[in-house]
Amino acid sequence: MDKTIMYIDADAFFASVEQASRPNLLGKPVAVAGRNKRTVVVASSYEAKRLGIKTGMTKGGAKRTLPSLIIVEGNNEKYVDTCVRINEILLKYTPEVEIYSIDESFMDITGSFPFFPSPAGIAHAIKKEIKDTFGITCSIGIGPNRLIAKIAGESGKPDGLVMVKKEETRGFMKELPVGAIPGIGKRMGVALKDLGVITCGELLDFPVSVLRRRFGIWGDYVSLMAQGIEPLGDKRSGRPSTSIGHSMTFEEDIGDRATIKSHILELSEMVGRRLRKEGMTARGFSLTWRYPDFTTYTKRCSIPFHTQDGKMIYQVTGTLMDSIRLKDRIRLLGVTAFNLQKSMAISPLIEKSDKGERLYKVMDTINDIFGEHSIHRATLLLCRKHHWVISPAYRPYKSYPFRR
Amino acid sequence: MLTKIGERIRVGVVFREEGQKIEPRWFLWKGKRLTIQRVTYRWREKTGKELIHKFAVTDGSNLYELSYLQESLLWFLEAVETDG
């Protein structure tokens, strides 16, 4: 039996959830952003998109573009819970469900056909249940692999259902612009255009050797993808995170080094907490800073061992900050951990050398029981509490946190 | 406009499916009994170990956000959104 993959993407997810919970927002241009007056738009309703609102616009910029825009404060837990509950619906049809991001999931429904009528039947049932339960719509793509399913799903937005059979793959891909292939961004799209390649059909006929010379291994990948072949197979499904990071935009630009470093400590502690929650350790860390003119820089550093200790992360990122001569005040700071691996319990060779680790264990337990920030380093009292909204690319790391 | 309230309230509620489905029907606020016409959205949040059930409800004219703390068995009116 041919493999059948279904891709489900909630349309304008955060904005749709807000419109469903607040019916007075229905049919109006809505954007979701953080509470901070200088945060950016993370999602917008189709009404807003049609009128020029784009993800990543500053709140002020979005308001200037569209004065009638309604900006709503995002609610992370509402979106994560909705994502979990949508995936509970998907699990009724197959146990092979992968949460790809907060608003996207893949299902392998190959084994579901003896129990359900057809792929289209399953898709219609899912769309109906999501609409009835949450009042939001989703787009579904069905294909012989994840790549085709995703491209099909994206092509039918909003509220669409597009099915591509294995034998229809080449024909389906041929007319699509190269930008429809996941991974081909604006820059690569321009580079391909310079080579005279605009559609997937043209990409298909283009010599792979030239693509490889121009883009390295990605040249081979995009050539395969233009044929509807997933170059990495399903090796990337259920993949662990490759990096974990947090960033914050300040209400006012900051220039004082002590304040900057207290925020770096805060971000480092947040990254450390997430590493521990996900059972990961990292040995690479980066510090990102943005000036008021939006020029953004990142500096990276690797250490010889893996850690999930917020203080250790701060020592690395704080040192990175010390090595920088700032040319202006700072608008945004970010800390990211990369080179991740699963954490392993190792007995300390020197007695009491695991004091820090034990301290974090106790702090994590207290925060798990009484809520985040119940206990934290006293230095962080200098930092004001931030309200941030997760990125739509966020993937809930525990699929079913509320299941009893 | 959304106004934060954070007041403890009394709620009339139907628990169905062995407590898995919670349906608030009315609540008392400022000496008035407000009948819930529709639950527009429901979601769950966690503060530490406490599971909180959140409800966006409407009485036909305003939108209210209610929360039910599962461990402490308390109901709160979190916010109210009036037209305009």
C-alpha cells in the first residue's frame, strides 16, 4: 500500500483562536503581539493580511499601515492547549501523529484505511471537528510524503483540502513557483531566478551539478524536492530541537552594562530552564543584540563540555557581551543554546561538585509546583517581568501535558 | 475594551462526563445573576501544579473570562470585555 501522509495547518492560528474566543473580533483585522509596546506582530488574521499586515512588523508600524487594526495581547497557554487538543483529535485516526510546530502537524494515515473510508473522508471529519470544537479552520494537504503533503496543504490555504496522489506528483510540482518548496527562502529564490529558474518544472530540468556548485548539498536537495522527493526521507520527523533560545525586546533601549547583563542572566536562566525541562544539554551558546536602527548581530561561542546550568550559560554569554564594544543602546537581546544532546545522569567525580546541579533541581521542583518565577536569583529582581508571545514555529515539547 | 477584574465569584455549573466536561451556566457578580448564553472558548492553563480551566463566555452583551482552579475548587472572574 502506498504511503499516505496528511498535513494539517491551522489557518492564521493565533489570530483565529482570538477571533473564536472573542466573537466581536470576527471579520475584523486582528494582529497578535506581546504586551510590550515595542514587540512585533507574531500572527495576523486573514482580514489584516489582506490589508498589508505582515508577521514581524512592529506594533507601531502595523498600526501606521492599518489604523483600524486591532492588536490583541497573545496568550501562549491558550495556543499550546488548543494545539494539544487538536492533536488529540488527530490521534483518533492514527497513532502516527507528529506535532511539527504549534499550528502544524503531520499524520501517517497509511494504516488507517481499513477503519476509515478514505483520506478525503478523514480530512473532512477532522476539519469539521476542529471547526465545531474551536471555531477555527484548518487547511489539509494529503500526499505520498511529508513534502508533498505540506506543499499541498499550503497551496489550499485558507480552509482548503488538496490531495495529490503519487502518480500526480510531478504534474502538481511542475507549475509551482520554487518558493513553494519548504526551505527555499527569499534569498535562494532570488539566486535561482538569476539562474533563470522560476518554477519547480524549470528547477527539475536544471543541471544538478550547477546547483551543487552554487548551493552545495542544498542544490541536490532542492533538485530532488522539485521532483516531489523528500531528500531526507522521514529522518527529520520527531526530530529533537536543534537549538533552544529566548529573546526580549525592551520597552526602552538600554545602554547601561549592568542592566544589559542582568537581562543576559535572565535569558540564560530561561534557556537553562528549558534545556532541563526538555532533558537536553548544550555546548554552544550565542548572544544576539539589536540596535535601535534594527541592525542585528550575533556572536557565538562553544565550550568543551555540555551544560544545562543557567549560571554557566550566563558566564559564556556574559563574556561574549564583555568582548563587545557597543556602538549604541540596545533594543533587543537574545540567548540561544545550540549543539544540543540528550542529558545523561553522571555521578560527580569530586564530592559536592554537583552542588549547582542539585540547587537547580530544587529550584525547578519549586517552580514546577508553585509556578514559574516562584523562586529565582535575587539579581533578577532588577528585571521587570516580561510578557512574550511564542513564535508560531514553537513546538510544544510535551505533547499531552494535561492528559490524566 | 478588556478590563482585568480578578475577583472570586460564585458560578452555577454542570459537570458532565465524570467531571471531564465543565459547563458554566450562570455566575453572580456585583449582586447580579448573569446567565451565560454561550461559552465561546475554553482552554487549560497551569500555574505550578494547579490546573486552571479557562472559559470565555458571553451573556449576550459582554464577554467575560472565567477561571476554575481544579485543586482549590475556586472560580474567578478574570476579565470583562465590554463593547466598544
